[in-house]
Amino acid sequence: MRTVNVHAVIDNAPMNSFFWFVWLVTFLSMFLDGYDQQIFGTTLPTMMKDLHLGPTVMGILGSAALWGAIAGAILFGILTDKMGRRTVLVIAVFFFSVFTAACAWIHTSIGLFAAFRFLAGMGIATMTPTTVAMVSEYTPQAKRRFLLTTDGIGLSIGSFIGPLVGILVIPTLGWRAMFLIAFLGLIIIPFIFRLPETMVLNVKRGKKKTIAAILTKAEPKFVPQEDDEYVVRAAETVKLSPGALFRDGLAWNTIIIWIMFFVNMFVGAAFMVWIPKIINMMGYSLKNSLLLTSLFYSGVCLLTIPAGRMAARMGYKKTLAILYAVTCIFLVILSLRTNVVIFAICLFGFGFAGAIQNLTYPFASANYPLSVRATGAGMGASMTRFGGAVSPIIVGMLVGAGTTPVGIYRFLVIPMAIGFVAATLARRPKFDVQDSMIGKEKVAQKA
């Protein structure tokens, strides 16, 4: 009898069609998620006129999906351990596709609209952690960082496409059609069923034939034997309470990471829900405001790659501090009276705010040992959802109180500045291999 570490086989396997299939399905799932997240902001200006709703009410409706994300993270986090990632991902796609589409049928019941957005948000919350976990487990180690980065960009591309679809759909079919389009997300469910379930659950349930079949797809040279004993990494089976994040010198960066996650999504959700309306308030037509909104999301897509390269060369801490400073500068320029070209350039440049969020996840992971890494990333994600849940309401209240777009941009400088201070005060991650290599290179250069 031989003992086979299933994750070791996958880590050292060559890149092949099996891994590309996992990546493609999760990428498309993230793309649909990104489209769904941007729908409300894209339709907000038209909805306000059609439903005769004030900015405060719209802010509450805009945050409904984000409060649902908090509930979904808790509920589906528990179900994942019992039902598996694949099943939970199917449920998540069903939730955000069906309940987003259902919003199109609401005419008078604002409470029911909020309830549907809440339920859709429960599905949205599950997408990122589930797809990240799948890609992390089912990719060769040599390609993992690249595939995780490109998989996350799917979310930004979906958000980028949303306003462009709105330009074509809203003038002809109305804002309700934007919500109905989300129903097409159900098409991807049959492909999700073809994804492999997590090896942790397969090993726990003793599914030797399933494990052998997955391993032969991942590594064609692997030849299963009848008496093979399959095991997973010890760290995959260790579960620690959140209290572990405050022991062994982890407390300082844990607090810093929570602050960063909170302010990241505070600003991100404010833009996601309100930016088309804010630009519309500046005198731009609905079409131009949606075009400019897409420009912001194109910045998120395109600037994440150079931001990732910066992090590889300089480390997460310095890169994040620089990016927070840059986004503060762009926000200040956005608040000035400039021509449309400068405004568009700054809006594109502010896409670095999305890159900050994309880098905060690996920065958080790099601060914790394997035994507590999932807990650290999960708690950080909870903080980011709280930031996202409160900001649309606050911005809605500011709009209702007559605050100008200039005042809103300047208000958003505050959380970005707090993020800069937090990144500056953060300590170097203890468990990041890339950061350790950078440190060794610097020592070698000085010698």
C-alpha cells in the first residue's frame, strides 16, 4: 500500500485541458458575478425617475445586496463544509441569477425588491471565495498565482461590460431588461456540475474512484493502484477559531488588514452603486455617464496587472501604500473643475482602487501560516462586506442632503487616506515567499 498526497500530485502536474476547464468555468462565474454587481448602479438613474424614489431610499436598496452578502458568507460558509464547493457554487449562481432577474417584475413593492436583492447578494458573496478556493486547489503550483489573478479579473470585466450593455438596452428596452439578462447566468450551471469537488471532502468520504479519476485528469502520468491510501495536506484539515488571528504576533497586521478591507469596499461599493448617478449629476447624459463608468472599470481590469507586478518587485506593503496615495490624488483631481479629458483620465486611473482590493486578498493570506490562512482571509472578507454594506446608504444620505459630486469625491478621500495610513503602518508579511525573496535580493545587493 502506498500513501498518495493528492495535493502534491496536482501541485506538480503540467498545465493541461483539465486545469484550463476549471479556470474557464470559474472565470465565467466571476464574470457573471461582476455583471450582477454593477446592474443596480447602471440602472439607478433611470430607476429613480421611473419609481419616483429619493436618494436615501435608493442608497438603502443599493446596500441590500451587500447586506445579503454578509448573510450569504455566513450561511454558505457553513454549508460548504457539508455540501462541498461545487454544490454551493451552483446554489450561488442560481441565487444571483434568479433573484436578480426577479427584480425586473417589481413595480410597487420596494420591500420585495430589497428582499430579492438581499437574496441575490447571498449568492454574490459566495462566488469569490468559492472560485478562488477551486482555482487554488486545482491548478499546478507554477501557474497558480497567474491563474488566480486572471480569474479575479473576470469580476472586473463583468462590471466593465454592465454599463456598456446598459447603453444599448436601457434606452430601448428599459432598466428592467438589465435585470432580466442576469437570468442567462443559469446557462453555466451544467458546466459547474462538471467541476471536481474539493479533495478534502472526497478523501473524507472515501471516494477513491473519484479521486483516482481526478488525479489521472490532472496528471496523465499518474497510475492509480487498488490499495492506494489518499491523503490531503495536514493544513487543509486544521480549523482554528478567529482568536488565533490575535496570537503569536499576528494581532497588529490583523487589525491593519481589517481596516484596509473595510475602506476598500466602502469606496468600491460607493462607486459601484452611485458613480453613474454622480456623473449624471455633473451634467453628463445617461449614455456618457455609463461610458465613463465603464472607463473606471476598464481601469480596474488593466491596472490590476501592473499593480501585481509592482507587488512582485516591491512587496505588498509598499505597493499598497503607493496605490492608496495615488488613488487619493486621483480623487482630489476628480473633485476639481476640469475638462472631460482630464476627468476621464482620472476616472480610469482611479481604477487602481480596484487593484488595491485585488492585492489585499493575497496580502492578507501572506500574513498567516497555512493553519489559519483561510480563517484570516475569511474574516478579512467579512470586514470588506461591512464596509460595502454601509457606504451606499451614507452616500445616498449625502446626495439627499444636497451634497455636490465634488463634495462626495472629497468625502471618499477620507477612507482612502485611512487605507494609506494603515498600509504604511503594516508590518512585513511573515509568510509570503515572494516577499522573503525580495528581502534576500536586497541583502545580496548590499553585500
